[in-house]
Amino acid sequence: MLSNALRTGARPLAAGALRSSLARQAAPAARLVHATRAAREDAPKARRSAAPSPSRPSPPATAASPNLGRSRCRNLPCPLNRHTPSAAPPPPPQVEMVILPGVDGQFGVMPNHVPTIAELKPGVVSVQEAAGGPLTKYFVSGGFASIGEDSKLAVSTLMAAPLEELDADAIKTGLAQYQAAYEKARRAPGLSRGPSRNLRGAASELSWNLRSRLGTSRDPPEPLPSPSDTRPRPARDPPETRPRPFPRRPTTWSSPRRRSASRSTRRCRTPSPRREQRRGVACVRGPGGV
Amino acid sequence: MPSVKDLGKRLKSVTSTSKITKAMKMVAASKLKKAETDMAKARPFAASVQSLMMPHIGVKEEDETPSTVLALAISSDKGLCGGVNSKMAKEVKLGMEAYVGKGVESPEVLMLGSKGRDAMTRTHSKFFKTTYDEAYGGKVTFSLASFLAEQMLASSADSYVIYYNKFKSVINFDVTALAFKGPEVLGGSGVMDEYEFEGEKEEILADLYQFNLAVSIYSCILENVTSEQASRMTAMDSASTNASEMIEKLQVQYNRLRQAKITTELTEIVAGAESV
């Protein structure tokens, strides 16, 4: 059903401007996350389809990933699938009410809701199966929710996990690790703002999850206090007034080393006398299915 | 006529090659299984977002030619995978030339994977905007997909295309182009009117567009990886079969040669003994 563990590196996209931030999920975050990678991997959670109206049948709820135990800070999004090795059963196809964490605040969806598309920020989705019944809670890492005309709710997120499966200690450890990595990244020379913003955002998401898991607050998280950084920030990156999980500005990347942008000739990496001779010529391989 | 020793050496080398190809085939088979599961998990994820967006931004037959095109072609970094990369390169070349023929000025290609780049670089390198090497260092992550989506969206175009090998079955995969219209289409009147939006419609649609692109790239990369593993498995399988046939032939030849040599020696000895 829902993958356990929280995904901090991958964040749902989008920001206001067209060119903006898919940055969150990009390379530096991934690299950072590789450093703290857990053994297990999940894939993006696709959809929990709930048809609140009892008169309309809905497709069986999708359940997730290779969920095999305690959560850890993990990196990869978990896709949804119908096989649930985990203990928690998939959410039933027809539910009474679902509360979703929209970017503008929480909102609830009941049967016959007007068709809506909403953007979600990382938070807790509560599902109430029967009227007046208990709420089943899942942590989702943001994404989109769409309610169709037949009262079908589709929640598309990268990661989702039932709250019970989230391990507070693992979250704290992960938060500490991310903060350490963030410190390191901020101090590393030559890094553009992009990666550090990712880290800040990732750390903020972690802290939000931590707080919500431990039940201290449901309010939108304030951004983590950044380490004392007295460098003047460029004007086009104002501090975020609303704790949106994704920045709005396009980020400029210093190209990560492992992705080399190259045009027609391949750079020969290790210099050697013979290679120097051949440099201009033989680095280009012939076509064909090698 | 090669000597017995040369034949013996050749036999040894073909035997070790066949061992390598058999091992590669088994490795590819296990990786294929894993890749198929990942791909199957990602499909409903992609479908949920695409079903929302594709009616509006999917490119249909009767649409007019876009003025600018940006394509992302997905190939692999490792070779020995059969025809997936060469097919991809061929399709991208044809596609780009078709766009040029229709009047698109300078369509551009982002190439993921060094094999595709190598295949295209001699003749069609003018289409390259950026190429990405060693992107498959670890597992395919959504981070990679969103990075690529961001790169694609960094330059505005009328149409975005993703070329990938669509996986239909272990022996059946083909290059497919997934085309989107540019995000400006969403600003048109009447788009997504049946939905209410929690918050500003333009913002949410812009975000959703990017999300859709990243999700599509993610699922396309997974499909390509699966196709690549399947192709490698069949390629190594046929290589092993060929190697075994060659070993049989060589073995027969070797034995004949060896026996002929022994017979010659014996004959000489006997002849020498008789003359005494």
C-alpha cells in the first residue's frame, strides 16, 4: 500500500513560475540522498482512488510498495501498486471523507464534492472510512489531488506511508543527517543556491513530518532556521513568507560532475601521451549499435 | 590451415567468451525482472497524472506544426544491449529531419545516455543541445526525472517530445515518441473548466504541467531501462548460442587436426624403423 519511510529528497514539484523548481528533486538532492540511502527502495505512489459515493463503484484502491518494515530516511519515491506486503490493508474503495493537506490549508472531501484539482504540500492525509469512524492517517510528500465528476479522488504523490509506520527516531536521525549535510553544502565553495535550497527544503520537510508525527502541531511548518549565513542574498530570492515546500525561482545549477554536458566530441578524461595524440580524432566513435 | 596450437587457443577464447555472455544473460534477466516491477509500479502513477493532462496537452494528428521543438531522447550508457540504442538514434534522426522538413527551425535534442550520443554524433550532432552521461549511476529516481524536466523547461518550446523504447513484452519493444504541447496551451480559454481549483488556476496548472512532464519522463526512463535489459538478455542469449555452435565446429576441427598430426608422427616413426 503505502511505502513506509519518509522521502525527504524527492519533493513534489511545482512552483509558481513556469521555469521553476523541479529543483527539489534534482541531482544534488539525489546525491545527498545517496549518502543516506536506506537499503530499500520505493517508487512513486500513484494513486489512492477512493469513491466516496457508495452508489458508484470505484477501482480498487491502489496500494503500495515493497514495504517491508520500519521506515528509515529513504530517498526514492515509491510507486503505487496493488500488492501490499505491508501489514496495513489498502484503503477501502469507498470512504466517507478524506482530509487533504492543500498548499492553502487543509481541506476535506466528501462524496459528491465538486470536481477539483488541488496541489498538496507534504503533510498528512486522513481517511475516514465510515461516518463518525476513526481516521486512518498517511503521510504524503506532496503532489496533486484531483476529484473527478464521479466522486473519484485520485491522490498522486511521490511517497506515501501510513503514519504508524514512520519511525520517530529514524526521522530524528535523518533530520540530523540532513542538517549536517546542509551545513556542509552551504559551506562548500562553488555551489550555487540551488542545492542548498533543496537541502533547506528537504530539512524543512523533515521537520514538518517530525512535528506532525509527534503530534505537536498541524500547522504549516516554519522553515528551519538556516545556519548563520551573513552573505547577502541576491534580490531575486526573497525569503519565503509562506512555507511552501518548493521555491518559485528557477535555480541555477552548477552542473553535477556526473552529468557531463558535451557536444559532439567526447572528452578523453585521463591524459596520456598516446591519448594526447589521438585527442582530436579518435574520441568520436562511429555510429551503430555498440 | 591453422596449427593445432592456434586452434586450441581459439577454442579456449571462444569458450571463455561464451561463459561471459551466459553470465551477462543471467544478470540481464534478473535486472529485467526488477526493472519490470519498477516500471509496473510507475505506470499507474504516470497514468493518474497523464489522464488529467493529456486531453489538453497531448499532440494529436491534426495539430499544426509547432514552431520550436525540444526533444529528450533516452538511451543507455552501457553497450552490448542489442538494437535499442541504434534504433533510438535512427528514430531521433528521422524525427528531427522530419521536423526540419516541416519548417521547424533548429529542433533540439537532449540526449540521455552516451550510446545514443555516440550513434548520432557523427552526422547529426547539430541537433544536440545537451547530452547526459552516467545518469544511471544508481537506480532511476524521480530526482533524475525532475532534473531533466527542469532542463527541458528551461528553454521554452512549442512542443516537448520524449523518445523512448516502449516496453510491450520481453521480445517486443519499440521506439515511441511522447509529445506534449507547450504550457501556453493551458492558458487558453475553457481549459479544465470543469474543475475547481484550490488556489489560483494558473499557478496550479503550471505546477501540474511540470509535474506531468517529470512523471512522464520518469515512466519513460523506466520503460527504456526495461527494454534495454530485455534487449541485452536476448542479445547475450543469441551470442551464447552462436558461441556454442562455434565451439562445436572448432572442436571437431581441432580433434581432426590433432589426430592427423599424431598419425603423421606415427607414420614417420614406422617408416624410419622399417628403413633400418
